[in-house]
Amino acid sequence: MPDRDSQACETWRLFIQVLAVERSRLPTIASELGLSEAQCRVLELLDPSTSVSMCNVARALDCDPSNVTGIVDRLEARGLVERSPDRADRRVKKLMLTRVGKELRARLLERLAEPPAQIRSLSLSDQRALCAILQRVSGPARSSG
Amino acid sequence: MPDRDSQACETWRLFIQVLAVERSRLPTIASELGLSEAQCRVLELLDPSTSVSMCNVARALDCDPSNVTGIVDRLEARGLVERSPDRADRRVKKLMLTRVGKELRARLLERLAEPPAQIRSLSLSDQRALCAILQRVSGPARSSG
DNA sequence: TATTGTTATACTCTATAACTATA
DNA sequence: TATAGTTATAGAGTATAACAATA
């Protein structure tokens, strides 16, 4: 059905235009916080209440574990995260946010959550409709609620 | 009036979830074509029918002109683009796609235009509604400068 | 003097391969 | 043998500063 396909293409085209703005937002936010984009991704990933192993970070970032060493080295040098050995498996190192790291992560999430002017410019009813549609998008990590 | 603001935040949150998928799509498409993401951006930027100066590429990429030298060096080494001096201003070098470059650019744009499963999964009426709303999004007044 | 493009330098991210210490 | 993390190495993107050619 070319009808639906062509509609999807046009929708996607418009979607990408909004994406282009976001693409320039992240580097800006990152540099304002003195972070690289990769460091932001690790910070986002780390839950303040739990610890994560280095290899799980690598899996989440979809990169080689050797990269995580360097990224975490720099985060640790800034006092944002801490490595500690896992008692159950001594090969594993667990990563945890420091107090400062938790604070910076909160600021980062706050900035990332700020809707850009493009979204804010929409009328309330458009925003509600957009929201409703996006909730019906079936994504890889869709959760209830 | 947190009503509209909170609606915008929630809408943006959902928007970002779709964007997260795109973030992993671009590197995949790029590597399939044997390109880096920066090289893709330059290729996208170059209109097959006109030429662009190096400094305009730098402006469009929002990066230092010294970076463009390296990126274009590699594109040129692969025979995708050509530098030629501007007759009117001999400081300027104009960039143009080669025949091979035009072909690869077409393939790149084709891949980028493919709507991801998340968009295709929406019903036709949802896609139409989404499209209509996105058309009402006001861009950031093309602030290329 | 200002602009265009380049080079030199340094830092970060990225992948691969080899290594260690555990398991 | 396999896995977790590191190191070594190389390539690419990024920024700054200095430079030559040109305006």
C-alpha cells in the first residue's frame, strides 16, 4: 500500500526536521556542563540508586568495552563516578555516581527534558494530539504508563 | 500556567524516545555506505547541481573550518568530491560532488528517508494527524549564523 | 586589516588486538 | 576456555592557534 508508505515517508521527513534541532541541542547542553556527548550518555545511563558494571555500560552504549575505560576514567577524574570491585565476581567493576555526579546528572536530565521552542510553539490541543499519537508508537522499549 | 508547559514536556519526552532510535540508525547507515557521520553530513549538504565553498560547509556543519579540510580530504581521496578554485575570489575553494559522489549521496538520502518501524507502525490516520501537526511546527527561524 | 583555507597540536571517541585476572 | 576490564595502537572528529595567499 503505497498510500500508507508515502504517508510514513512524509511524516518521517517532518520528524527529521525536528530531529535536526535536537542534534544541535545536545552538544550545546553537554559543553555547557563541561561534558562530552559520550560522558552525557554514561551519566544518563547511571541510575543514582544502583551500580552498573563496565561491560553493561558498554552494551548500553553499543560500543567496545575498551572505550568505556577511557570515558569512565575521565568521569572519575572529575569526581563524578566511582569504580568499585564486585564482591560476587572479582572480575567485575561496578560503577556508581558520586554525590557531585548525581547533582550533575540531575542538571543534565533537567536540560534534556526542556522541550525546544519547536514543540512549545504548538498549540495545547496540537500538543495533546501529538502526545496521544506518540504514545501509540510501538518502540523497542515501550513501557506501560 | 504549567498546563501547556507540562504538556510540552511530556510530548517532548515521547518525541525523544523516537529520536533515540534515529540516533542509532544514522551510524548504521553511514557505516553501511563506508562513511563517517561527518562525511554523511557533508554529502547531504552538497547540492548535486551547485558548488559550495569550504567556509560555507564549516558554517553549515557549525564547526571550525580546519575540520572541514580533513573531512573533505577524505571524501576527495575516495573520489566523492572535488575542490576547485573560485575564479572570482582566489582565496575560496569550491566543493562539488563527482559522479560517484552524486550516486552515493542519492543512496544515502534514500536510506535516510526510509521511515523507521516506529513511524510505519502507526495507523494511516495517526500518520496523517502526526504529519499535519508537524507541518505546524515553527522552525527556529533558520538561524544559520 | 580581514578573510579563506591550511597546517600543527592536542584531546576525545571509536574499533581491533593483545594482555591480566579472574571465573 | 570464557569473561571483565585494561592497555596499546590507529583513525577520525573536534577546537585553538599560527600561517600563507588573497581580498
